[in-house]
Amino acid sequence: MSIYLLIFLEFFKTGLFAVGGGLATFPFLFAIAEKYGWFSVKQLADMIAVSESTPGPIGINVATYCGFTVSGVFGAIFATLSLVLPSFIVITIIAGLLKNFSKSKTVNNFFYGLRPAVLGLIVVALSGLFNIAL
């Protein structure tokens, strides 16, 4: 099997099941290190340290670094895109579903009634910020 297909599949799986941010990807990355031997656990620790010190989301930084370590620039591109792709797919599906809900009279009435409650919460928060008793 092509190295790029393996990178894609492993990081797609990581992006699909690592719910909770970049730190949630670490168990998947350790499993990849053990399964394929593309990088050692020490190298993974170095990747994590570098990824935390560079700007951007840690999960994406680590995926890019891992992909680059395994197969250069194309590996980095494949790993990064495949990590992000599941989130993109899920958000696209949810956006399509929400578009259907936006035309619902019940949903519109709910949000119409929710506006005063949100305004009240904002006023209470601001009153606490400026020490104003309500």
C-alpha cells in the first residue's frame, strides 16, 4: 500500500475519532509510532514540544510534523489535510441540516423568545463587571 494512502488513512482516523482538541490526538500518534515505526516515541515527544511552541493548533502542527518526518513535504500535506478532512465533512453536514432548521417556524419562534434571555444574561454579566447592583 502506498505510504501516502497509509498516512491519509491513519490521520483521517485520528481526525475522526480524536474528539477534544490536539491533545486528544496523542494516543493515536503513539499507536501510529508503534504500528508503523515511522518515528520513535522520543521523536514524537520532540514533535509535540516543537508543535506546542509554534503558532497554530497543536493537532495540526503535530500532524504536519509527523507527515514531514515520514515522507517529506507531500507527507506533511497529506497528514494535515487528512486530519482536518473529517471535521470539514461533519461541519458541512451540520451546516446543511441547520439550513433546513432555519426555515422552521418553531425554531424561529424559539430564537425570537431566546433573545430577551440572552440580553438579560449580558446585562447581568456587565453589571458584575462594573460592580453595578441590579
